[in-house]
Amino acid sequence: MTIDVRPATTFADIATMVGPKKPTSNVCWCLSYRIPSTENRALLREQRGEFVKELCDSGIPLGVLAYETTDDTEEVVGWAAVSPRADTTFARNRKIPHVDDLPVWSAWCLRVRPGHRKKGISRALLQGAVEFARSNGAPAIEGYPLDNRGKKVDLTMAYVGTRGLFEKAGFEWAADTTSVLDGFPRVVMRKSLR
């Protein structure tokens, strides 16, 4: 088995990772940090997927996807949202501070499909996000994971990653935040790309 991480350019694979099983469901599609909340709330059911398809068709990757290859088959197994912070709601988020004025990139959603977890895919996704940001000229990349101090986290809230995952990927603590998920504080973790 090999894991390959590359820019998310195929809508069907993005849909597999962040879309609903039923198109009429009102799920995130990884838009909540990508677009202003009023726009996010206005997009309902199928509109959400249509919006993501338009973004995908614009030619700008929305993140990275992990593919698992075994023998002659390849399937998408992971997703990481990564983009310039200025293009996300983190640019204006009052709970997550800016460390400085560098035009950093943000990685904010890591998702691994059930049945493929505990294979190192989250680590590969985070490294892929780092390489994607670096290849696009980012001076640094940030994440805003939970500081769970090794305690169990509800998987629905673990999408932002854990401090330990980011530390293993070479990120360093940069700031505390006032954001809390599942009872755990979030921290700003940063990795210089220069």
C-alpha cells in the first residue's frame, strides 16, 4: 500500500471526502471557514455541492487529497483543506489571533475515510498541505488544532487535528486562542516554509 497526496482538483474525489451521501443533505462541504458565514448559511443542500464544484472548476485547488494505492486500485481516502489565510474566514476570526502580518496559509480540516484510519494518512495529508503551501510561495503555514493533551477527542470535532499531530509534522506552538471545540482549547501551530 502507498499513500499519495496531491492537489484537490477532481470534484468527484472532493465530493467523496466532504460531500453528503444524499445530495439533499445540508452538510459542511468544508465551506464554513472558506467563505463568510452569511454566504455559508445561505447555501442549502445541493447548492453547497454546486458551489464547491464551481470553485473546483475555477482551477484553484481547494486543498489536498490522499490516495491509497494497493495492487492495481487507487481510491481517495483523505482530505485536507489548505489555502491562503487571507482567502478564509481566519483572516477576520476574532477567536484565533494573527501572530504577525506574514501572508501565511491555513490548514484547517483533516479528514480520513472510515476504514482507512490509523494508517498514517492524517500525517501524510498534513505533510501534503505543507508541500502544497510551500510550492505556492507561502512563507509559513498555520493550523488551529485542539490541544487535547492526549485525551480522547470526538471524531466529529477532531477535524481540526490535534496539537500532537501538528508537532510531529514540525509545527511549533505560536499562540493560544479563545476558540474551544469539544471542551478542548485550540492553539495556533505554525511551520516556517523558508
